[in-house]
Amino acid sequence: MSILIKNGRIVNASEDYVADLLILNGKISAIGQNFQVNAEQVIDASGKIVFAGAIDPHVHLDMPFMGTFSSDNYETGTLAALHGGTTTVIDFVLQTQGKSLGYALDQWKSRSNGNCYGDYSFHMAVTDFNEGTKSEIRTMIQQEGITSFKTFMAYKGALMIDDGQMIQLMQEVNKQGGMVTVHATNGDMIDTLIAKHKREGKLTPLYHYLSQPEVTEAEASNRFAELAEYTGVPAYIVHMTCEGALNAIRRSTMRNKRVMAETCIQYLMLDARLYEREDGAKWVMSPPLREPKDQDALWAGLRQGLIQVVATDHCPFTWEKKELGRNDFSKIPNGHPAIEHRVELLYSEGVAKGKISINKFVEVLCANPAKIFGMYPRKGTISIGADADVVIFDPNARHTLSAKTHHMNVDYSSYEGVEVQGKCETVILRGKVAVDKGEVKIPKGYGQYIKRDHVKVM
């Protein structure tokens, strides 16, 4: 299959130029001016932006949580991602305490294999570090291509590991050439505040937010950075939300150390005032939405290079499931639907409003996730030899987000009625048009599992 994309404005993390792009056999074959070739399909991209398929390194598809499952499975989630310009996702395999990493991986493979529209990979979440788990780290990296290992500093009794286990895991992962990532919040403090608010009868969604004040994230982020410095492991903080946590990263750089960080589109756009609404449960996630001053800090962190990635932490639940916590915020399933809208929202809110450059936009959505998580230059770049994962983006198209029109398997939108500038018009995955003007062109199962190489510290 050959595709010629003509006259597009090609944007990479460090480049911005108008050219033609030739795709042959699933790869980018040539980039140049005024190509005269007989391609099977020709797309005129005049006036459009052409960039690499975005990578979302933080999603939870078909994930068991709080007695239910996230409502997007691998079929619906990866298809919704493609509609929004994301061609590759990285999901989290969650180890069950008392069982092996291999057992957990088998469970996730049973749900993902043959069901994905888009490409996908896995992180391994370690919730029970012991000698058996330690012996599996090498296998995960060398045989499965899983090079990143997530830890939780919260959710005691289910997901959390203590600092002693964290250090031992960091040392082994560092030895084997991997990376440790973290949900950095102080679980003990949060649990204490939750119990306090419940005793006092304070049960609305606002108290989900008030049970996780900024200090819980700032303290844990700083502690994680110190442990990473001690062990020397490549380190990455997921879903950073606040100025206090960002300052922990700043202090780390002042000691000539580097802890990488990700934020999510919701933390750049939404704030904690939403928890006071009658339907505040829609925005119950962990960490919670923060204050406007934190949004300012996160945008600055992106511009300054302290935050390398914008992801989603996509973990949707239907309104019926969210309503399980109507009378007790601690029973609301934590999660937020965003996998379809991240690219367009970041362009509209970031590039169109002058908060970040078009190159930074591509850097944090495409190039950096590919580099950090061992997929570059196969993915994340418009360059010869790369997978032909390509987004043709109309920067002038305006449209309004709504649950009535999105493709995510959830019956509400966190961005209902938001007008967005910019739209993913055509999305190509490994040389095949996957979505064109909303029409799906590939079958379920076209998505491939991507084994990843060793991590690269940015």
C-alpha cells in the first residue's frame, strides 16, 4: 500500500516545514518537494498540519477497580484514541498481591489480544515486591519488552508498596536497564483525612479533593525523587497535578539529577471548583483536580522542559457507576474519560492560545513518550524509516465536544459543550488509513503489541 501526502505542514519536535510525504509498506519512505510518483492514494494536505501519531503512555482499559471495570475496553478505547489522533497507548498491568507478574500479564493479554484497533504496550505495576517478583523483572524487560515498572505510594492494602520495597525494586530495575514510575501521593495522610471527613459526615465529592491536599502530592514527589537519586534508577512521576510536586522536580534538577514527569490534559484545563457541582463525581480522580495557580505552574513546567509528557490517565466509568458514591465520596470509582480529546484539547488550549509552541505540542504528545518509553524512532516522529503513524490535522476546524458525538464508551463528557479549535481529520496507522473524517477504515485487531527497548533519560 502506498500513500502520498502532498503539501502538508510537517511538524516534529524540532522541525516545521512544508513538504510531501510518501508512505510505502507501512513505513515513511521519503520526504521532499513536488513528488511525481504514482501512489495508490493521494491526500492533499494543503493548509493542514502533519505530525506523528500521538502516544498516550497512561491509560487504563478494561481495568478492575473498586468492584467494577473501567468502561472502555481495548476495542472501544483504542478506537476512540484513533479518532483523536492517538495511535499508540501504554496500559498498566496491575499485579495482584500474592501473585506473580507473569500471572497479571496473562490476565491483561487475555483482554487485549486481538481486540485493539490501535497499537499498544504495557507498563507493569508492582504491588508486591519480593524475591519472586525480583526474579521476574529481567524476564519482563528482555522477553516481554516491558521496561517500565509503576509503583504506588497510596492505596494501602491493595496497590501500595513501602519505601523499603521501593528501594529494592529501584535497585533491581536499574540493574536490568528499566525505569520506575510512580503514583506519588502520601497514602497514609490521605487515608487519615478520608476517615476524618467521613466521621464528620462530610461525604460530597468536594471532600475527595480536600482529602488529598497539595502537600500529599508534593511530599511524596519529593520523597520519590530522593529515593531515585539514591538508587540511580531512571524515574518518572505520572499524572503530576500541582505546583508543590513540580517544585520537587525543580529541586532535583538543582542537584544535577533528573526525574521526568507527566501531567494530564485535565490538570491543564479543569480545576477543583467542579467538585462543588451537583455532578461533581464526574471529576473524581486521583490525584484530584487542583487550583488555577497549579494550572499556571504546569503550563510553565511544560515550557521549561520540567514536564516532558501530557497524557490522560484515561479510566472512564459510566454515570451509574459514579453514582455508587452519591452518599460517600470514598465509594466513587476514580477516573476520567479523555483518551479521545487529549490531542485536540492540547492544541486548542495550548497552541491556539499561545501557551506552548507547535513544536512543544508534538514533543510532549509524540516524541517524548516515544523516547522515554523505548519506541523512538520507530514511533513519535515523521522521519524516513519510522512507522507511518501520521495525523493530518486541520488547525482551523472548530467543533464542540459532547457525549452525544464522542466514541468513548461512557455516557457523559467531562468537556461537555467545550468548543475546540483544531481537529484530527485523517489518522494513519502503520501505513493504513485508520480513521478518515470520522469513518473507521481498519478492522478490530489491526493494532499490534509493541515491545519496547531500554528507557532513555530525557
